[in-house]
Amino acid sequence: MKTFFGSMLGSFLGGIIGLLIIFFITIGIVAGLMKSIKTKDEKHIYSNSILEIKLNHDIKERTSENPFNFDFDDDNTAIRETAGLDDIIACIHNAATDNKIKGIYLNLSDIPAGISTIETIRKELQNFKTTSGKFIIAYGIGYSQKSYYLASVADKVYLYPEGEVFLKGLSIELIFYKKALDKLGVQVQVFRHGRFKSFVEPYILDKMSPDNKLQLRGLITSLWRDMLSDIADSRHLTTIAINGMADSLSINSAKEALKYKLVDSLLYPDQIKEKLKTTGVVIVNKKDTEIHLVGLDEYRRSFSTYKISSSKIVVVYANGDITQGEGDDETIGSARISRVIREARLDPEVKAIVLRVNSPGGDGIASDIIWREVELAKKAKPVIVSMGDYAASGGYYISCDATEIVAEPTTITGSIGVFGLLPNAKELLEDKLGITTDTVSTNTHSSALSISYPLDSKSSMVLQNAIEDFYHTFLTRVSDGRNMTVANVDSIGQGRVWSGEQARKIGLVDTFGSLQVAINIAAKKASLKDYKIEELPKQINPLNKLLKDVSNKASETFLQEKLGDMYKPLEDLSKLQSTKGVQARMPYDMNIQ
């Protein structure tokens, strides 16, 4: 009977899971069909069209090829744009020379992206204005700091009459778990090298250390200074005036934003439509006219950047936490990325490699595995690193030996330092839960890495020595790659994070610029005038990804909805148990607001 009910339950659960998978596949197919139907209707871009850019979606490094990857706008009436940074830049660049595109309409709210990503888009919009002479108009019901930073590049910035421009300056708020862990009876044993290596602080302190405050204040001051300078130049204001607005919170209404010249006019959505009609009207038929706004996804399908050439520049995307193994499109698996770099090195058609790094770091050994392939590739052909929002700790480790390093001024990089963590849950298990453990060992330190006991002095010394050895290796890698002395690297290392602007001054970065700048440098160093771009690694088969992630995504979404703001701290604590071995990474939760 037990076997019967067990089999019945298993069959029932299997059926439910199967139905869920079929449901998601069906939804994906429907979405794909919708996109393909739209593609047939929208291949033709009307003359005098306006490219509409919303950026209200999570901006990835490159557009996902997954047909199941879609979402709806906030009003659930349309599919949200999914363009990655690569396609956003390609659309703006192509629009500059496309006679059918009259200008760009930035229809903005908040932008869920890093400051460096937004800076890259802003620079491409500035290039669009300079080279094309076409207009850019920005409109928002309200502007966050990041969306206003982007909007300020426009020829005209409009705001809803009851909206706001929220300028307050940048801040970083970190969450600390020390008191919660004390109540639970969990002690986190820390091994690190780097007085600024702050990843471990939330587990052993209840507030930031003076060193951490020092580095983070320097970081956000550099980022804010870069944003202020760009806004001031575009709006013909001074950085002192804008800083004064932020300090006093004087921009507390749309009228104040207009008064202080942050915006050009206050308009309702229907008035914006009329304004756009004066800049770009397309005749659909003899009886009616309408504005033809072209979204990023639609516009990207209307042109091709493919070139026929026997020479290639390979762009290798290294995005996410660095881990051992294969990884996926959102994590940097050392086996997968090192294999791609190795194949590019051995391919005679590949004349140069651009490594696009957007990573806060991760596993130390995995970082070293990738570094080795970069070192070998550099001996065969130019290897240019392009840094995204982050290229810190392990992210910098895999970058440091490149032929040249390109970053945005607002990139977060450096963090040359390492650490290790080992929880001691003896008090939690015995005193809180009444659980005891007993051990049989063959050797003196066989149980050294158990969470049931605190480490003895010998085991602690061995682990700290491992951290010291790896830190010295890290220093040597940077010293060799950047042509600096080990002592010099140590003086700017110690786990300290730097902005791209700071990093160039101290020799960790060579040039400011976007991914395209890095590609241009690679082409020049390889003496290429005619070449095609190949993006690697190939994205994971969407059906395989769906089958792997469907249950994980469902549980994650459920927890996020139920826990709200508490989800992030619990997620960070859960990651503590998977943080094994020598780590070269930034803090998990460093959200700049």
C-alpha cells in the first residue's frame, strides 16, 4: 500500500511538473509567434520615424536569444523591450545614419541598470547628436537620478507637470548580519588579506569599518563627480549649482525643476505627442496621420551588422560571479570561458580577442584558470579587456594581463584582495536546537572544516597562510600584467575598490571607453581594416535552460513576493554556505542609490 501511494504521489507530482513545463513552453512559443508576426509587419520602417527608447527593463550585456525571456509593461498591455546593451548601442549607432529615423524619443522612468551601463548609453546618444544633427527629446512622469542623468543629454528635457526630478546625491547602504548571527549562535570565522576587503564585514561587524567608509566615500564621490560634470555640460549649469540643489533638496516639485533649468517645459503626455508630431510625422493613409514610434526590439530587426570577412575579432562575454565549472549565461564558469578563449587563440581566423568583463569576482581558483588562458592568448594575438559596471577582485584578476584595459569612468574595479569564510554553528546546533555531533577521525585535523566545531589554532594558521599565498599570487599577476612593482600593487590593493576614473590615475586601467572603443583598439593592434565580430560563448539553448530553471525560478519568485525587502538579506545569508575556498570578490550587496 505504501508503495502504491508513493508511486501515485510520484506520478501526480511528475504530471504537475510536466504540465508546468508544457505551460511555459506554450507561453514561450506564443511570445515567439507574436514577435515573428510583429517582425513581418514591422520590417518596413516608415520615413520620418522616431526611435523610442524606454529602458524600463533589466539591461543585460547582450540581448537574450531565449524566446521564453519576456515580460509585460507595468500596465500589462504590451511586451516589455528586451534589448541588451549590445543592441541598444547598435540601434542608436545605426539610427544616426538611417534616413528613415528622424530623431530619438527617450521615454523614461527609472532605469534598472548600473551607472556605467547608463554612461555608455549616454555617450552613444551624445555621439548620435554630434554626428547626425538629429534631435533627441526626453520625457518622464518623474526622473530618478539615473534616468535624469541619461535624459540630460537630450536637446529638450520635458517633465510631467506634477512630476519631479529627484536629485539627492549618491549613497551606499550596506546590511549587517552580526547581531542576527549572534542571536542564532553562529560565528563566522574570517581569513582575509586586505584592510579594505569588506565582503566579510557584514558577518563580523554591525557597521562599516573606518577603512570601508573611506573607500566607499571615495568611490561614490568619484561616480557623482562624473555624473555632475556630464549633467552640467549638457544643461549649461555648474556642478556647484547642481550640488547645491542636491544638498538642499530644493528640487521638490516640477515647477522648481523648471525654475532651476533642469527641464525645458512641463507637459502632459498628450502634449508630448503633439510636440513629437512637429518633429516627425508619417503619413499612413490619405485620411490620417500618426507618429510612428519604433521600439528598440522592432528597430533592431530592421538592419544587420553582419559583415563578410575572413578575419574575425571575437568578443568573449564574461558576466556574473566567477565559479568553477561550466557556469551559464549569467555566471562565469571557468571551464566554459577558458575553453572559449583557448579556441579563439588557436583559431587562425581570429586576429584579436576582446574580453568583456562585468563581474564582482568570485572563486579564486576559477579566476586563476581564466587568467592563464588570457596570458596564453596575449602571447598569440591582442587581448583587449572592456569593463562594464563591475570588473573587481576576481573580475580584475582575469583582466589584469590583457594587452590593454578599457573602462568607463564610472566602472567599479580594483578590489585586489582575497578572503575565506567558515561558519561555526556549534552554539546554534547544541544550545539552540539541541543537536550534538560526534566525530571519528584518522588524523589530528581530519574534521578541521566542519561547521560543528570552531577551528583550532593550527587549522586557522594553515587557512590564513593559504589566503596570504593567494594574495601574493594576485599581486604578482597584477604586477606582471600592468608592469608595476609588487609593492606598488600592494599599496593600491588591500582589497580597495576604485572607480574607473581613479583606476586610470593609479595605473589599473589604460583608456576610457565602451565596448566599441575596445573593439576599435583591438582592430588597430591587429592591423585590421576589414573584419567581422563573433560573440562568444554561444548562448545556452533556451529549452535546456527552461527545463533546468523552471522550478528554481518559481520558488525564487514566490519568495520575493512573500518576503519583499527581506528577500535580499536572506539571499545573502544563504550564499554564505556556498562561499567556499579562497574568494576574490566584492560585497554581494553594494547597491548605489
